[in-house]
Amino acid sequence: MSERVMPGRTDGLIPLDAADALWVDLTADSAVPTASGAVTCSPAHARVGYVLLGGHVVATVRASGGQWRVPEAEVRRAAEELNAVGMDQQDLVRIGPFREAPRQECNEETPLRWRQRITRELQELGGPARAARREVGRPYHLVGIDWRQILVEQTRDGTQRTWWLPRAVVRLLDAAEHAETQWVQAARTRQAGAAVTEPPSHPRQARDANGRQTTSPEGPTASLRPYNKELEGQLYSVLSRKPDTSRRVAGWACAVCRTAPATVLDHCHEHGYVRAPSASPATH
């Protein structure tokens, strides 16, 4: 992974265009193809307070002069996580079109809604081949991933077309939707809590690089261990029947906010795989 220093750094923050260049540079050898415009082109929208890179939420900060920036360390972390993803291009999951609208894993407040975005663009442009001819040079990115490069179109009986993506990428996009939903929910909770004066008996609070509230080592979360993908690739239907699962989950910190104790195993309802321990179930 590149260790070059980006220009314009201020207290670890870099401009959005520099973050785009860094993302492409760091993920050049990733098995999952990435695209430019990861934090500057739609659906990324820095002014809402965050952008998505892979399955990672990166906070945005409005610096002096009104310019939006992101923490360089978080961009590097997101790239490192993406580079660790292995992809079998023969292991495919159908993403559309369906007779009914594709079911979303997260609620309406999640702007990503990647299945609907891909389906809508392909239907409007007449499929991936025609889209490629008509929109040469246009960035087709979702969370910094160039989905057009890995989309597979299959045709049955010369009429019915279906669209497929590698399973590893589907999991990654599902994880991004989940992380985004949890981030929005946590932000709203922080905003509501900011208006309430905390009593002195509460543990001391600080904020990390993403602006999330964290508890000091003296607080009750000090004994929680971080989640390091120990359950990756395991089926929720299997784990939920094991008698020690609840105890194991309670020992982890929430994989999204990393401060609250986990209470549930969040999982994809479509594919059945565990995503991560979470402080609260995602809204499906």
C-alpha cells in the first residue's frame, strides 16, 4: 500500500479531490475494481457529513474557507479493508431485474440503496453494453467500486436479461448500506443527546476522528473487545441456534459505533450471512 503523503494536509485532513486520488492509488491492485470520483461524484455527498468508501463510513469535515475535507487515515483504512477482500468472479448473485422492486436491506433514510441505483441506471440506459457505448468516461461508482466492470449480464431464450454481481461485492455493498444506516442513526442520537446535560456520574466522553462519541477506559465499555471479522462467511441460521452465541455477541463492541456493547448479530436477510455484531438491529 502506498505511503505517499498527500498535499494539503491539515491536522490529518485532506481535500476531497486529494482523497479521490489517494483512493485510486491505494486500491490499484485490489481484486475489486475501483473508480475515481469516490468522494466527489454522485452518489457521494460530502455535505451530509460522511462519504462511503467500500464498506467503510468516512466522516467529512468542513475546514476553514468552507472546503470539505476527510481524514487521510480513514481513507487509508477503507482502502486497506477493500484490498483484503477476495473476489471469485464465478460466484455470482442475481441483483435484477425482478418482477417486483428489489428488496432493500436498509430503511428509506439510507441514500445508497445500491440495488435500486444499479437497476434504474441499467434500465434507463438499456443494459450494460449499451450504457458503455453511450456513456464512455462516466464514472459508474458505488462506494468507490466500479460496478460496471464486474457486472455480468445473462440472457435466457434470447429475451429475458438478468444482471449479476460477484457475491463478495454484494456483501460489501450490503455492508456499506448497513454501516450508513447505523451511522445516520448514531448521528441523530448524538444530536438529541447534545441538548441534554450529562450528570457528573457518567463516564468521561471523548470524540474520535469520525466525530463519534467514545467512552474513557474507566467506563463500562473498557472490557469490550473490537470485532475483527471473526464471523465472516458464517450463516446466521447456524450461529443463532448455538447456545453460546448470545454470550459471544455480548463480549464484542458494536462493529459500527465501536463503543456500545453489541446485542445482536446483524445479517443479510437475502443471503443469510452474518455481517457483524451490532448494538441494535438494522431496520430492514
